[in-house]
Amino acid sequence: MPGCLDVDMNIFAVTQIIFAVLLIAAILIQQKGTGLGSTFGGEGQVYRSKRGAERLLFMATIVLAILFAANAILTVVRG
């Protein structure tokens, strides 16, 4: 079915754009060497482990990167 293939490729293209935007946002929210609190005006002077929302954002960035790469590979393989 030729029409089905076009729909599948459109779904892969749209999900690739969504993953890209979310991944860029997740990376930009993180600031190197500072905690999530300093992003919104707090002080982040000492190194500490990631906790709470900061850890969640870090893990979400990793998951988004994996999904982005997997979707790109699937798009090439199916295309």
C-alpha cells in the first residue's frame, strides 16, 4: 500500500521534529556548573549531586537523546 508508507514517513518526520525541539529545550534549560535553582535566580556555588527536578531533567535529556537517535535510525532504515 503506497499511501500507508507515506503516512508512516510523515509520522516519523513529525516525531523527529518533536524530539528535536524537546531535546534542545532540555539541554538549554540545564546550565553547566550550576544547579536548577540558579537558573531561576538562586545561587549555585558548591558542587552537589543532582536531586529532584534537576535529576528528572537530566534523565529526561538522556531518554530524549536515545529516542531522537532511534527515531532517526528507523527513519533511514524504513525510508
